[in-house]
Amino acid sequence: MKISVFLTHNQVECWNFLSRHKLALEKKLPDVELTICETKEAFLSSLSMVEVVFVWSFQQEWFDMAPKLKWLVTPAAGKDYFQVTPPEGVEIDYCSFHGEIMAETVLAFVLAHNRGLVQSLEWQKKSLWPRGEVGNPMRALRNNNVVILGFGHIGVWIGRLLKPFGVRITGVNRTNTIAPDYFGPEDQVVTLDGWKKHLTDCDHLILALPRNSESDNVINEDVLSRLPERAALHNVGRGNAIDENALAKALKHGKLAAAFLDVFQNEPLAENSPLRDAPHCMIMPHVSACSPNYLDLFVDEMVQKISHKYSFGGLKGDSVTDRGF
């Protein structure tokens, strides 16, 4: 089985596929022959001989250069990542390993809000010793109500890391209402029907939604008005889920305590976006899954997927992973 890998990034180091990743995969799967391509030209030259490619991007015309291709894979999680239509017999696949990394980012968001880190950062240039300004809004995390909208692989991981702090979790899933093993009697999984009623006593609303027509502007003026003023909004899913003007307005008028955002309607976020001047709004440049072990986790997942898909030297046609959305 021949795999061509073109995973390079000129800004984020952990998104570069290295020789150690190649060695780790080939050690566990000795029948795999993997080639790392460092340029687009090298990658395109490799397409005529390979069955599988690992890439960050793929163009429609490249399919004509890959007559043996059966499987197009990206480490990315979002099913909106590739904007191509594969020919018959070629499967497009995404990954689900991101949850444990992204959950750490969300945990940092939540603790930074409750324990005054963001307030302290905002005040340190305004006051020599802002004890009241920072200390008065601080709250314990225990017994907070957390609503996770998008309770798939990523959402379940977020809940897993938050649960030891004694929070109460409501996971919102489109169809699946099976509770994970770490849930207590105070926690629940609900469907989209009536999910908004859980917002009135919500301390943290966390979004881990995929991009699709159902998630477009799901967080709008109506939803924001249902949240208590103490609530914080966190988004590590896709930026299409939030009406950014409505969010900026809610923050400006004190209708929401804070927002922690890693994704946006359009990226990079425009310099004149109202979110840039909104109070208590932390902006990150779509990096919530960054970690030195990013592609190590990808390799682990691909070892499992390849082992499952390949049998007796042939490619099975079954889909491998249910991403839980």
C-alpha cells in the first residue's frame, strides 16, 4: 500500500509531517510504503503511483493525475474542509483525534474567565493594584452549569476534562442521547428539540459544532438574550455558528460576561470586526487544536483506520469512523 503525504505548514510547526511520524506509522504497519513530499511539485509527481494521500488541501484536477487513488485523508476535523467532488471509488476522510487537545483549550478558557485571568490582563495596564476590579467578578467553577452545543467527539472530550471540577453538563446532540461514562445523575444529553430552555441558568455555553446549514447563526440575538449576564460563550467549532454583530452588541451592552473565540465567520478576522473592540472578548487565530503531539495523534488514528480498512491487501469499502455529529 503506497501513501503520499503532503502535510506542510509555514507558520504552525506541529502541522508538519516529519520523518518520525513516517517511522512510527511504518513500524506499526510494515506493509505500508509512505513518501513525504515537501513541495507541491513532488506531491503531484507522486500521485500516479499511490492509493492513499494525506494532505491539507486537494484540487479537483488532481484526481485526473491519480488513477490508483482510493482514499483522500486530511488530519482536519471539519467535513467542510475539502471543496472537491471525488470520482467514483475515491473516499474522502477526516479525523477525530482533536478532542483531547481542544478540550484543554476550552478548559483554559473557562478557568481564565472564572478565576480572573482575563480581567487581570485587561486591568493591569489601567490600574496599579486592581484588587476589586479583578477579585469581585471571580467565581468558583464547581456547580457551574455548562451547556455543550455539539456533543460529538470534541464535545464529549470537553465535558470529560470539565467534569472533575464539579460542573453540571448538558450536552446537546442532533440525534445521539447516549450519556458518556463520566456523567453523573445531574448531567444529561438532549437533542436540539427544546435545547434553548437550558440556557436560562447557563454559566458557560460551549460550541463544538461542524459547519453546515443547520449551524449557520445558531447563536443569534434570540439565543444570546436567553443567557444570563454572568454567562461566557466559547467557540472552538466553526465560526458560521455565531452572529458576530449580535455577539459584539451583547458584550458591549453587558448582556454577556465574556466570549472566548477561536473561529470566525471569515478568517482571518477582519481588522474592522466589531469583535476586536468588544469588551471581555478573547480572540484566538484558529489554533485551539495546536500541540506538539498533533500529528502523533493523527498517526495513531490512521494506524487504526488503515488496519480496519485494509484486509488481504485490498481496500474495504466500509466507512471507518463515526464522528459523532
